[in-house]
Amino acid sequence: MTLQHDPELQRIVDRVRAAQADAAPLSIAGHGSKAFYGASLDAPAADALNLTALAGISSYEPTELVVTVRAGTPLAELEAALAEKGQCLPFEPPRFVGAAGGRGTVGGMVAAGLSGPARASVGAVRDYVLGATLLNGRAEVLSFGGQVMKNVAGYDVARLLAGSMGVLGVICEVSLKVLPTAPAEATLRFEMDEAAALAQLNAWGGQPLPINASAWWAGTLLVRLRGARAAVDSAVRRLGGEPIDDAMAKPFWDGLRDQRDEFFVRAHRAIEHGHGEGAAPSSGGTLWRVSVAPTAPVMPLPGEQLVEWGGAQRWWVTSAPASVVREMARERGGHATRWYGADAQSPAFTPLAEPLARIHRALKQAFDPAGIFNPGRLVPGL
């Protein structure tokens, strides 16, 4: 059954049409796995618009490396279908399995725009979005982009949905580029402090090495290699370090991807209960996702951190005020997002400069003039 003939789509269209007529806000949701993410202080109460019934793989062409899938499809279901053909979503979107009892969905993956450990080496969600079908605030079903990689008509509009947090409309279906699973993988462990790890990662980044992911925490740097067998074996010999058995490495990288790793478990415990355990943060406070230039120096904040993406993504659990965290990120060429914690007196995302805010308002007006979709979820007042 095509999307246009899916009765579930018609139900959603009718719901949006009624909401537009009543100027009643809607909160677009799947299984609720990312309900914690975003949501500013001024967000009004909104009725839930659940998309989990709008699910299923519409088409899959393994030889073309393209899959078209509906928004409510669980990521686990899509990835299982890809794995059967030896393919994958290389950017490793977080699945948040079990978070709030939920499962990450394809629509939520695109709307949140989040990527996993491999993001620095393979690209982000938006780099793999070829096309999308969107239900706008006028209850119109619009299609952008295409279902083949060479078709780029409207490509930028489809990519614009990545990270939009649902404020532009209801993502109904997306076409994604997929890639073959790497034939070889290895994980190496190194003992070094943060400054040394950042310097080493930046040095390796300038060399032809198959580094796919990295993570530093509490004096330990882990590096994952992926690619052709000869390239991975050569890099293992060249880099040294302690090889980690796949049986131990895979659960670690999966835990990091889905934020079930020890750092995140302890960080949540420390924030919720105000104390840490072992190497866990002991200051309570807030978990921040800090995006900076990979070459940025160490951030001298109280608390504990985990560093990913060759130094470009730094998770901080700290009691430092939001203004301090954000200014430190700005000085290092980046920004900070409040991920989890008690510092709810600041918006989740770094406030936009006026020129960018003006663009956001114009896009919102174009796609959702009545302002019914996820108000306040991305930017206060939007």
C-alpha cells in the first residue's frame, strides 16, 4: 500500500486539519524515547499526535543503497531489514531502547537529527536523507527530494527536516541512503589523560587511518577502526594500544550509541540523587552535550566528561551555571545543549543570534503558519 492510500495518513491529515481550524497545538510523538530532548520553558500544553501506526518499509532497493520508510517505524525494525542484506545506517542513530519505555523511530531519528559514535567519520543524519514526505500546518502532504541518490530536486528541503524537532510539520515518510556494513572492525585501548588524548586524536585525524569512532573517559581512550580487512589490520599494527575483544567492544559502542553506557547511567544517577559512585560525577548538576571544534583545548569545568567524535562532542556533567558552560563552548567555536538535569532555567538549546532566529521564524511561518506543531520544542516562541 502506498503512503497516499494509507488510512493512517488520512487520520493524521484530518487531525491536523482540525487542529489548524481550532488553533490547537499538537505534540508529535512516536514511542516517547526522546521526550526529554528539547522542550523550552514557554512550550504550551499540546495534544499528542502519535505516529506509531504510520509504520513500515515502503520500498527497499539494496542494489541502489536506498530505503524508503514511514515515520513510525522502529529503528530496530529498519536496521534488522538492512542487516539481512549486509547494510546499515552508518551514522548510528541512537535508538534509546527502553528510554521511558520507548523505542526510537525513523521519524524521531530525522526530527531530532542525532547521530552516534561514528558521526565524525561518516557524516550526520541529514547527509543520508534523500527525500521526505511532510504534512504541513495547512494539512497539505508535500514531497521533497527523491528516492535515488542522483535525484537532488528539493534535496535541501528534505535535509532541512533533520534536527527540526517537528516544528515544521509531520514527517510521514523518508528515503535514506544506506551503506554496506564494513567487512572488518577492531577496537584499541590507550591509557592517557584528556589533553594527550585530544592531541593524539587530532594527529591521527590528519592521517589516512580507518578510524570510525573514539571515546575518552576517566583516563582511557578507546578507538574503533572500521573498513577493509587489510586497512584495519595495518592500522592496528601502526597505532599499537591494547586490542579489545569484539565481545567486549560491541556492547560498549552500542551502549555509547544508545546512552546506556556506564558514564550515562552514573551521570543520571548522580543528577537524580545528588551523589556519584566510583568514577561517576559527584556534583549532581546538569548533563550537557557540548559541540566544539575537534582541536579545542580541554574545558576546565567541574565535574566529569566523556569525549567523542575526535574531540568534537564532549558530554559534561557539571554544576557550573548554564552561562558559564555556554560561554566556554562559544569561546571554543561551538555551542552547548542542556541534555538532562536540574538547570531548567535556561533553554535546552543555545539561543540563536537574531539573523538565524529570523530565518527560523520565516521557515516556521512558511510551513506551519498557525504554529500548531511542537510549539517551543526547538526555540522559545517558535
